[in-house]
Amino acid sequence: MSELEVNNLVVAFGGVKAINDVSFSVEPGEIYAVIGPNGAGKSTIFNAISRVYTPQFGSIRFQGQELLNCEAHEVVSAGIARTFQNIELFENATVLDNLLVGRASKVRTGALSEFFFTPRVRREEHEHRRKVEDILDLLDMQHHRYEKVADLSYGARKNVELARALCADPKLLLLDEPASGLNPEETADMSFWLKDIKEELGVTIVMVEHDMNLVGRIADRVLAIAGGEVLAVGNVTEVQSNPTVQAAYLGTDA
């Protein structure tokens, strides 16, 4: 069974179809890239999966569960986490505190237990902090744990957002332009970390990305879209050599 199945998806705004009859599937443990020019509908697909938008037609299934029957918080509880084009963090909080916020969906104890700080609460707090420390280690961010996000470079903030998403223990990670704004060295680091996330944590990754060098290094398969419609699906070489993709995305004549 595919990890994620999107079938015949239609998302329209005021009668204009931002996504028109889009279908694709993502296999467990895959790094799946979605590419296309600005306005192609890439982020709209993510917003439909995460239930920010309600499609007019189609189906989105995650591990066999129909997500269109879910609220946004239920999508998170099902095991889907995401990052955004524009970084959304608590600027005046530390990196550690931002990552602990990422554990919110995993809290099991109630308010009364927390008030009395019972042994169960202490065990759960230890578990959450251990998970956060594991993510800090994975992304080589230990030295940032007590720094305020506002004091970090843009690249470091991108890493914090990625780390916070991982703190939710996702099975599927939706990354909206993870390399946007990064310099070549930071982009190279990002490629290594995404591979580690796939191989060490077993997380399936779907990423919207413009950096074709990054896509070429790590993507198992690529979906190319333009004007809200699918142009091609295949490995990186197949998609890059597709004449329709070259015309729409790479700026050449078909």
C-alpha cells in the first residue's frame, strides 16, 4: 500500500482551478519531489493534504485513511508534519523551547496531572526532552539549544523549523521549499540531513523544491506540475529530459 495516494484532486478558488485532476502516489520511505514554476499549485497540494484547503473533488489517502474526512489537527495526529515557505517559529523563545512545542501532539497527561507534577508527568517530560535531544543530535544543532531563534541566521532558523516538525514523530514529512534562501554549503547540509531522516528515522518525505541540484541529489521520484496539472512523473533524469517539463519549468521550447 502506498504511503500517500492523491487521486483526481481539484482545488478551485472563485471558479479558477488551482489544481486540476492531479493524481500521484508516494511509497513508504521515499523522498518525493514536487517541482514546477511559481504559481503551479505546489503549495496548494500541501495545503489540501494538511487540510488548510478543502478540495472540490478528489481523494487524499494516507496509509489508507481518507484525509478529507479529517480536521487539520487530526492530520497531525495521524502522523503528518510540515514546514512552510515562510518560517513560522517563536522568535523570542529558545531553540529548545520551540522544539518542545513540536511535541505538543504527543502529550498524554492531562492538566490535573501536570498541576501536581506526578511521576507519570515527570516520565513523560523526560521522554519529550530525550526525543528533542535526539533530533538536535541528528541535525547537529546541539550548540544552538539555548539560543533564541531571533539571534540565529536564516539557515539555522530553517533547521529549527525542520527539527520542530521532526519532534512530532511524523511518518510523513511535507517540506515546502526546504532549501529556499540557503547558501550552497547550507543546501549541501540539508541534503545530508534529509537523507539521514529517511534512512535513520524511516520517515517518508514529500518536498516542494526549486533547487534542482538538491532534487537531483536526493529525490527518488519527481512530480512536475504547471498550471495546476501534472506534466510528468518519474525519476529525476526522466522528468528533466521530458520536453513538456523543459518548456514549462526549465524555459526551453517543447
